[in-house]
Amino acid sequence: MKSETDFLIHVSKLGVPVATPIPTIGCELFLQVHAPEGRREGVLFQAVDGREPHAGDVGDAHANGRTLALLHNAADTYIPNAPLYKLDLEHLLYRPLARIRSSGVIEDPSVLDELEQIAERTGAAIKLSANLSWTYCHGDCHGFNSKITEAGEAVFFDFDDGGPGYLAYDLAVFLWAQVSFGRETTRAWTSFLAGYRLIRPITSDDFEAALRFVVVRHVWLMGEHASRVDEWGSNNVRWISRGLGFVRAWKSEYLMGRLF
């Protein structure tokens, strides 16, 4: 929590539109309380004016891309302070794969094996890219963790999944949100990129890696839900057994021929 709130204060001082934490009387940015399940941390954030983004809206996508670029620019001068997460392949890919396997949600061994093979090859291809940018990521910039102001600006919130990590992953989360679960709103992705590039360039290595990180994002989500089987019940995470379909299709359509 300390890293998240410190980061928000840092970027807000540099003009990035984000929901900032409200300090306590003692100037603390978060509180710790004892709950039945153990120690919990809480933050009070400034209310964010504006409307909800519209799915597939190119203007809203452009605004999200612009704010993410501002965030990454501000992150260039930020030194992470004991971050909760490091958004590397261990956190985003390999650990989620282990959760999926141990959960037993995917009952067909051949399906699980194919998923792991695609994931492993995706990770290996990412590792071959020696020039990938590293930044402090929002971590969940799928387009709806923002409010759109009357001026058309995207104000970001919900940095729970953020931390130092691959810039390409932060880009890929938005792309993944446009193409997963039956959605096909790639015009929004194009507009998102245009908004981002108005503020900050994207290297060819980062752009190519973002296509691979779409697979990583999907596996990460599968792993997150698989880890909650005991809490949510198997029926609520049954979609995981069908997750291979999207990963396979994305690999075949976008990754073949890209040193996959």
C-alpha cells in the first residue's frame, strides 16, 4: 500500500490525472486496522468526477492511451518503495500457470499441457527481446479503471495490481480487453495507441512484445481466478477450462511468424 500511495502522490504532482489518496490528520496516506481475517490496510481517495468509459469508444480509448503515456513519463522519475508486486514473467505467467494446474479446474490433461506449452513458448519469446522497456505499471489499464471528464480526459484509479514491470504488459492489457471474451473492438486499440503516441513513443520491441503479452494477461487472469476456487466455488471459475481457446486463436492469428 505504501508503494501505491507514494506513486500516486508522485505522478499527481507531475500533472497525471489520477485519484489521489487523502492524508489522515497525522499525514499518513493509509491506515492499518485489525479485521477478523487479519490485518487490513485502507485508503480514502479523492472522488473522481466524470462518466464511465464506453466500451469500444475510440475517443475514450484515445483518452486512456494519453493518460497511460503521461503515467509512464512520470514513472521515469519514480523510485519504487517496497512494491507489493513486480510485474515480471514469474508474477504474470509462471506463478499463474502453477495455480491453474494445482486448482484442478482444467480436468483434461491434454488441454492443460497445450496451455502450458503456449505459455512457455510465449515467455521464451519475450525473454528473447533484450530491449523491452521497464516502468511502473498501472497493471490493470483495460479501459474501465478510469473516469472520462467533460474535457475528455481519462482520470485513472484502481492501482491495486500495479508495480514495476514491463511497459509492453501495460499496453497489452488494453489490447486484451478489446479482443478477449468475444469482443472485437480493435479500432479502440488503434485509437488508444494514437493517444499514447501523442505523449510518448512506443518502440518496435515494446509493440511486438505487447502482442505476446496478450497471452500473458489471459493466463494471469486464469491464474487469479483459479486461486479463488475454494472461495468462489468451481462453477464460478469454470470459464478457465475454455481459456485455451482464446490463447490458441491469438497465437495462431497474431503470433505465428513473430519468432514465436
